[in-house]
Amino acid sequence: MKTITITNLKGGVGKTTTAINLAHRLASEDKRVLLLDTDPQANLSRFFNAQSERNIYQLFIGKTIPQPYAISDNLHIISSDMETATINFRLIGQMAWHSVLRNKLVSSGFTALYDYCIIDCPPALDMIVTNALTAADYVLIPLTSGQFAYDGLRNIIDRIDAVSMREEGITLSEAVAALDEIKESANPHIEILGILLTMVSERTRAVKTAKDMLKEHGLDIKTCEARIRQCEAFKQAELKHISIFDYDPKSNGACDMETFSQE
């Protein structure tokens, strides 16, 4: 099972939308996909009407493994609710707290049952997100053209090497270079899958500024070739609780997500 953690400290950059549509695309290719909603806001869970007491809190803290909710034959989810926020407190003082999620995914047998696990993270730097990074094979970072989203990108890359890279003033290129240290310790397999530019309007100067900032810090090579354009179909699909591919497969949003999924 390949685990993809989707994260950025800034909310509203398209993390959940990306998780929904990437999961649907993979499942449509006959891949077995497990979604993990680790955000107390539970937007991913509400999208699929999948809120349950057998949720992500139980996976982290419970003695029994929760049964994932079946969205379709190939797509399952372990949901979230407000109790998820208490996971951080329950992990305090635990040995190897940063590896709890990874260990549970293995002991549950999920790693043998699924081809992909996609983790939708809250916009935070907490024990939950650290667990999601430790469990990840790949990290996907959605990014809009705003400065706050860019700051969130910088901070989440810093977290990839949370031990040695906390000092202020660190550059993005230095943070990415420090990825090797976490590879040698908690997670030897983690890779940055890519920085995915979302809500893109090529006509605005902000997009060019974001691209220039990424290039300045040597992160243009980490940026996905695909760009997810602003598209009303995403909003309409969300209101109907269906994927962009089911709502309008010919829309810009569906075409962009298709291009991204093929990367």
C-alpha cells in the first residue's frame, strides 16, 4: 500500500477537494483506496455522509480497529468528527507517539488490503499531522497563489524534519535538503510527491508570483506539471456530493485532475 498524505498549514487550498477526486480517480482504475479523514472539521467525512463512531479516533486510540465505511467497492473511508481533536492530548507521553498511525495501519492489515491510502490532514502542525507524515510514502502539498498558503507550504516542509529545522529564517531549499534526516530516522521512505498549484487563474499576476517564489527557493522541480484551474464545477460537484468526474467529466477541473492523476 502506498500512502499519500495531503497537507498544508493554510486552510482553503484544496486539500479535501484533491483527496476526494484523486481517490475517485484511483478507485475508477480498479485500485483499492482507503481515505483517512484526520481533520476534526470532518469535511471529507461529511462529503461522503460517512460519520461514524468507528472513526479515526478509534484507529489512533481504540483497542479495536474500526471497520472502514464503504463508499464503493474500491473506495473506503475512516471518518472523523470533533473527537479527533482530542487525539493530540491522548498521545502525550506515549512511547513512539509519532508512529502510532503507521503501526496501526500495519497491525490492522490495511496495508495488505488496499493499494493506496490517502490522508486528508487538518491545517495544523500537531501530533496528528506528524503521524500522517510518519506514515506517508509521499507528501502532496496543494498550494494557491496567496502568501499565507506559501507560508503554510514552508512550515509543513519544515515539519518534515521537525527535529533539526525549527530555527527561524530557514529557507525552503534548506528544509527540502533536510528531508534526508527524517528518512534516516522515523520514516526512511518519505518523498515529496509534489506541490500542486490549485485554484489557478493564469490571467492573474499572483500565479506568476507564486511560481517565481517556488523557483527562487529551488522548489520548481518539486512542483507538479498539472495545474488545477479555478472551476465552478468543483463547487457544484461538492454540493451534490459527487466527484468532479461524475459531475462534469469534460470540465476544466476534471481535465486538470485527470492530468494530475496521470503524473
